[in-house]
Amino acid sequence: MSRLRAATCCLALLAASAQGLAGSPAAVAKGKFCPHRATTAHFVIEFSLPEDTGSVYADLCEKAYKRFSGIFDVDRDEVVWQGKCYVFLFRNRAEFVRFAAAVHGRTAAISGGYTTISKKNPVIVLFLNRDDHTKLQQTLVHEMTHVFLELFRTKGRIRTWLHEGFAQYFEFKHKPGRSRLALSRRIVKAMVSANATRPLAGFWTAYFPPTDVAGYAQAWSLVDFMATSKKRTGKFIIKIKQGRSQEQALKEAFGLSREQLEAKWKRHVLKTY
């Protein structure tokens, strides 16, 4: 796992409004930080990357939004967030650090990026590392998933395994050959074969850090299995947000107990991975 990946995976999910940005996001869009802008139905992308990359990131954001909506059964007219989600993309770390300090009062200790999750104008701020646009695009999708999970439909506690499992699930959909998809498959299959997976009773209520490669792989694999039933997966998340326990939500959405899900998932891994 790269340092950028590890850093961005653990971005704090802040419920507060966008510091210094809420109410007037255009205040930073006058060329001082981001000379270029691309606007879509749900996003404003401000960027100092080459101007001709704007359409690429604009298309990516909308495709990701559509993919999220398909899994979570979001209607065309449903408002996930008010206004637009603002995405700031910088061509290097130095520009990113200056922006973070000047606009959001954040220090240079932020290594990979950050998000500010609020119902009005949520914000994602990232930078291009080592000229790797594919990695930046994957990271953007990953962090966008966290924003979407927190804000769609209603507020509710989403556990670590769901946040990181879904974030990786959508991330791996973007150029899977350039992702950790193959590695995650190998890790999970080895764990299942050796009967070394973490029991769901503890795993799906626990926090695990971004350096926990096995934990992330197991979280992704569980979501990957559940997402084969798109509408049921969306219903599962909505039930949790409505206050159901994960066991209750699983029973109502999939008709399964936790033990049944675990057994079916393991059989799926051994058969398909």
C-alpha cells in the first residue's frame, strides 16, 4: 500500500461545514489557487492540473455518482447534497499545502488529502503525486464514496468495514488492472482457505487502520459479494441509517443471518477468486 493510498484511506469524515468555504465556494476560484474549473450536474471541479484534463475528471465524477446511485437505489431527482460537491485537484503537494492552510486553516501535516463532509457543498481536496493520474482518479473515487455514504438519504452510523469496503469496491472499478484488486483477491482467498478470516461478529463493529491490509481486503470482499445484489445492498445501508442494527438490516435486506452471510461469502470466495 503506497503512502498516498494509506494517507487518503484514513481521511477524517468531518460533519462540520466547510471551513472558510461554505456559503461562498467561488471565493477560491479566482485563479489564486485553481485557474481551471469544470462544472457538472453534481460537482464543481477546481484544478491546477493541465486544462485539458478537466473533462476527464468531470466525466469521472458523474460516472462515479451514477454508479453509486445504481448500487444505493438513488432516484434521479433525489438530493444527496445541497448545491455541488466541490473537488479541488492540485498539480503538486506544495500547491495543496498552501491551499489547505489559506482556505481551510489546515497544516502541512496533512499528507495525502482531506474531505470536509457537510450536507451543503461537501469538499474533497487532493493532489497529483508522481504524475500518476490513474492513482489520483482512483483516490478521488475512493474519497467520493465516503462523502456519498455519509450524506445520501439520511444520517446514520456507517461502520469502518462498510466505509472502506465500499470505497475500495468503487475504486477498483476504475481501471482495475491498475488497482490492488488482484492482490486483495489473493489475500482474501488465502485467509478463507486457511480459516484465518476475522469473524464477522467482531469485524463488522471494529475500527481498523489503513495499514491493515488484510482488514481492508476482507472488507472489500464482503462488499464485493453483497453488491452482486444491488438493490438489496442499498436497502441494507438504508436500514442501518434508519437505526437498525447490522444484524436486523441484513435480515430485512437479504433474508440472512450474520452466520449465513459469512458462510455464503466464504463459499463465493473459494469458488470465484
